[in-house]
Amino acid sequence: TLWTDTSTVTCPACGHRQSEFMHGPLSRLVCVACGHEMRPPPGGCCVFCAYGDFPCPDQQVAGSCSCGSEGA
């Protein structure tokens, strides 16, 4: 299983992509381009799983995610 500690998060408001280091699940992230506060959808795991190109480390280990790719 390939594991990564960075994810490129795409802002759902403006489409800006920013690379973020993943320490674990992230409940909120502010877009550096437009200031939009990204949060996971209701019942979702985290910002990385919802809007990133890789899920958070917890979900990479578990092999599944509760929120899929809502931000894609």
C-alpha cells in the first residue's frame, strides 16, 4: 500500500490548489487564495478526504473513507 504524508487540497469555492502536510485528519482549512474555510461535509472524515488528492493518514491505513471525493 502506497502511503503519503502530503495532499493537494482543492478549494471548492475558487479552485485554488494548495499542498498541505498531513499530521492526521483535519477538521478545517482556510484557502490561502480566497479565504474560504473548508470543512468536511456532514458525517465526513476530514478536509483531506473531502477535498484532497490523497485521504488523511488514518484513512490510508484503514483503506476506506467515510466521505469519499465530495470535493472532486
